[in-house]
Amino acid sequence: MFTGIVEELGEVTAVEDLGDSCRFTLRGPLVTEGAKHGDSIAVNGVCLTVADHGGDRFTADVMAETLGRSSLGALTVGSPVNLERTVAVGGRLGGHIVQGHVDGTGTIVARTPSEHWEIVKVALPEGLSRYVVEKGSITVDGVSLTVVDAGPDYFTISLIPTTLALTTLGSKGPGDPVNLEVDVLAKYVERLLGDGHRTAGAPSLPAEEPTR
């Protein structure tokens, strides 16, 4: 479990194509400190398992399901990535409950700079808008953010200077994909109420699988 508070801006140092999967090597001095085989680390919001580690780097295998459902397949050597370790029991929940299971990829549509922050508009993939509400929580590339405006096929977020400087969201522009994880509480509520409470015509999300 994660909180969406990025600990470190890391970097992809190697990508190995394994046919139906990929093995990434990533540099992250902070998140690898004390890391063990089998630990979970969120990479751009995707929960990955540490397969090997040494020094300031770790490797993780990414299966086809994850590559197809997230933007990790577009990463290349040198790509910056948002990194976060799992939250410790009893630790502060600085953002919101984040599973690291990506629901889909959105696309940055526009950025509107202000004096001290930026408003970013993100297009939503079909079927996710019903889970996005004004002033609700959403995870974008592993960053816990508050929805400013929720439209039928988009939402907007406001990025403060810290987020702009310390995460990948500071450098992404129109057309760039971003991993999205909606608030899991909304999905559970919908399931408990039954499919009759879904938005008319909205498709059901596929069954969740751990994106590791």
C-alpha cells in the first residue's frame, strides 16, 4: 500500500526486452536504502516487485498485463520516474490510500501556468469518469492529487511548486500519457451498491490484477 507522496525522482538505467515482459533497472538511492528482494516499490504509480538490487539501483520485472495497462512500456533509458516505497504500518498517510494498481492511462491535454502553480487538464479513458469527483483524490503517475474540476471525459489538477520540481509531472506536456489510479473506495462503493448504480452506458472495469 502507498500514499501517493513521491519520495524520489529516479531514472531508468536499463531496459531488457524479454518478449512478453520487460526487466527494468532503475536508479533510486533513497528507495533502495534497506531494500530487500521481494519488496514493493511504486514506479510512476505502478506497484513493482524488487527482483534484484545493489548500490543505488534495483531491477523489476514487468509483465505484459502491466505494460498494456500502464505507460511503463514507453519508458526508455534515461526516463525519469516517480518512486515511492510502501507505507509503514503506523506511518503518516500523507496522501490517500493508493494500491499501485493502475486503472488506465490518461493524456495531458493542456497546461495553464500561474504565478506559483500550474493547472493541468488530463483526458480520461472511457469508463473512469464516474470515479472522478470534484475535490476527490486521484493518483497521477504515482502522485496523490486533488481533483479541481471533473468533466465528462477529463479532469483538472493544480500542481504546486514542490510537485512541479520533484516529480515527473513538472516536465510532461500535452500529448504525454500518465498512469491513473482512481480512489479505490469509489470502486468498492459501486460494487456494494450493485451495477444498477453505474452510469448508464459505462463499461465495467476488468477484474483487478496486481500490476507487478
